[in-house]
Amino acid sequence: MSRPTAARIMANLALTPQNAKEAQIFRWLERYLKGSSHQMLAKLLRFSTASDVLLPDHSIAVHTEVMAPVAICPKAYTCFRRLILPRNFQSYSQMRNNLDLYLRDCNIWDLND
């Protein structure tokens, strides 16, 4: 077990872009992680895995999906350690603002077991 850092979380992400837009979203995610505080990294980890510590040999699968413009938000399947990000983010700042908004308030998290 180890404290979440951007580098440790990125090393535990399992993501394979299927197209240029997904590659862009994944680059933005890495940029987001590098710029996030330890508190926000712990929240992202808790959101994605239901734990705020990294476990060895337990990757987090990252996927994207197109979401309705009024319902753009990250989703997680904690039992499967799966993070789903909207594919239709238009900019890094939109993604950063969206993730910050949802990660700050666990009462609005969209989690599925």
C-alpha cells in the first residue's frame, strides 16, 4: 500500500486509447493528475476504487463514453476498479473543472458496484 501521488496513480492506470479523441482525454487525465493536490488524488482514488490507498498489482481501468451534454460527469465501478470519463469534453479546462466539481462533493458521485 502506498500514498497516492500523480506518478503512482498514472503507473496504475490501464488505458488503451481506441482513437485520437480518447488519446486526448487520457493525456488530459495525466495532466490533471500531475496538477492535483494530494487531497484530490486521494479523492480520485476513492472515487475509482472505494479506497484512498494504492494496492500493488491492482490497476484502474480507464474508459470513455459519450454522455449527454447536460449529464457530463465521471462515473466509477468500484468493484471492477473502472473509471469512466466523458469522451465529449471540449477542452482540458472543461475536464479539470468537471472533475474538481465532482470529486469535491462525494454526495454527487455516480458510483456503481
